[in-house]
Amino acid sequence: MTRRIGRFRTALTVLAVWNVLAGAALVGAAPASAASAATEVAPGVEYTDFDIVAAKGVTHAHVLSVDLRAPHVRVGLLYPGVVAARAAVSRLADTAGAVAGVNGDFFNISETQHPGVEATGAPVGPAIAAGRRLKAAVPNGQRFGPALPPGTTTEEVFGVGTDHTARLDRLALDGSIGTDEGALPLRGLNQYALPEGSIGAFTSDWGDVSRQRAVCGTDTDRSAPCSTDTYEVTVTDGRVVATTDSPGRGPISPGTTVLVGREAGAQQLRKLSAGERVAVRHRLVAAKARVPYAFAIGGSPVLSGGRPLPGLDDSVSAVRTAAGIANGGRRMLLLALDGAPEFRTGLTIAEVADTMRQLGATDAFSLDGGGSSTLVAREPGATAVSVWNHPSGGAERPVPNGIGVFARP
């Protein structure tokens, strides 16, 4: 059940929030007239909420502050066990044993432009769970959600390394398909949209949803028609065991990889024959970090080095979710706005960046918003999480992934 917030009579400006909650002062700060005292969710994890006077009206913010160096505290990806599936954030958190969390990446929510094609529910960007590479990013033009800031791509991630340090980075797919005729480029991994003319790989991490969506749209137009030049090859234990002209559906067994090609990629796959040996290799390569990521999730950066990215939208306000990095990557801030009717005007992307900066973040990352924005946490003494904001749709929206906070006493 949604946790009821107090309705504050005095709205709090972003500057006043900063005076109360700046940087590490988020934890244990003395409350102001319009900000609640911090609540300890678990050692190293604290929650607070406050009003913000924004351009379109008053909005209400819910913030989790997570000390990534605290003993027994870690961060991980919440997801339903496969890429192409969705569940409520509270269910994802309870299933994984998280004490708190927020929703994650934008995702393939509908397919109104492609009648008869199943929406996959799969997220846009790369994803890593417990060090396991789940998926790569779709082409920029296939993204769901608001426009990316200039100079950024769908490969952007918010992640935490094996060194317990949070970072913003990019994760690019590096892959190949070894055949008797030579190596073919692999340009997709468990993603709902493949680049034009490419080949993508689907593994048991994908789930049982149809792979048809992968050949629809183009690199620049998500709504463009589905390709009619397609081919699918199933590889089990390193050998081709089946081929078909159209992408299929159904679970993929461990040890099996399904290769889907469109246009030039389909033409290359047609050269493979039953029994032929095929070796599929793939990894996600970080642009910056040299430390492996234990966890990574897609979205878009809005703050870097303490400065908002150029070109952030400052006109469209909405309920939003964001993640921030403070104290040199040693502290994570999770922000979810409230979707109750009196607060639903929300913030612009530019205001999100400014709010995160005022809270002490040097880097910040925008996640899915609107009806997806959800923050869950355990009440003191509880064994399950509850929803601490009000989702704007009146109930939790099923989402493909989220950021989970795990802690032990």
C-alpha cells in the first residue's frame, strides 16, 4: 500500500532544500519547516521528502541516500529474471530481497505503429545484473522516452563497479559471429530493436516474448515499417540446428543462441547451413571505467562534473525519477517525484539536473518517469517494501527493471 506523505503547508524552494540537505548532510540533517526528518531504512540507507517550487507549480520529492561504503550495503539491478518482461517495483524489490529501490530505464511500452507486433516490454539501454551482461542498447532512433541530450546516446549507463563506486559511463557492444566463411559482426544483444542491415543475438536472458519487434523501425524512425527481409538461425552447443525466414518466439534454452538478421544481416545468415559450426562472442565495453560493473542500467545523463549538460529541456514538466552520484562516487542519491494530483506538474529535465546538483550530486542520470516513477522502501520493522510516493497512474506500473538497494543489519 502506498505510504501516505504529509501535505506540507509551506512549499520549499530548491535553495532551501540545499540548505537542509546538501551533500552528505542528507543523512541526519535537521529538518526544515517543509522537509521531513530523515528516516533510516537500514544502516547506510536513509530517506527524506520535501516540496520544491518549480516553474509549473509545487512538486513533492522523495529521496533515498545510500552510503555505498557502508558495511553490508550494495546496489543491484531489479528485474523479473529476463529482459523482455515487466513487474511492479515493489514485487521486484521483495523478490530480490531489497530494502529499497526505484524504477529504471525507459522501455518498449507499446507498438501502436506496428499492428500485430507484440510490445516486448524490454528496456532501451544496456543492463548488467550481478556482473552478468543482460543486453545492449537499441539504436538512438528506436528509443522510447524524451529526447536524449545533445551528444549522448542510448549506450549511456548509471552503474556501480565491483569497487563499490558509482559512475556514469557508456557501454558499447563488442561482438562477432565466427563461421566457416569468416567472422560476421554482431550488433545486437537481447534488444527489442536491431540496427538496419545487422545481426543480433538472443539468449536465455531474453525470455519467451516474440523477437519480431527486433526487425521493425529504422535507426532514425521507430515507427517505420517492419523489414520484410529477415532470417533467423538457431545455434545450440556451437552448431546450427534450425533456420527460418521470420523471427520466432518462445523460451531459449541455456547453451542456445538465436541469431536474427535483417536486410544485409539476413542475407549473411542465409549462407549458414544446418550442422555448421558457429561461435558467437559478445561483451559490453565501458568507455571510461576500467573496473568491471557489478550493476548498470540505461537512461540519460543530465549532470556531469557538477554542471548540467547543454541543451537540457526546460519546457516540459513531468513526474520523474533520477539517480545521482555524490562524494566521489561513494554516495548514491535516488530521487522519485510524487504523482499525486496536487504535485503532478513535476519538473523539467533541466530542473531535475538542478535539483540533483542542489542535493550534492556532481553527476546525475534521468530514468523513466510519468506513470513509471516509483520509490519503494521498507518501513522500520517491516519484512516487505511499500510504495512511498504516489504513482501518477494511481497504482504501480509494471516496469522491466529498477535500481535496488540491499542492506543487512
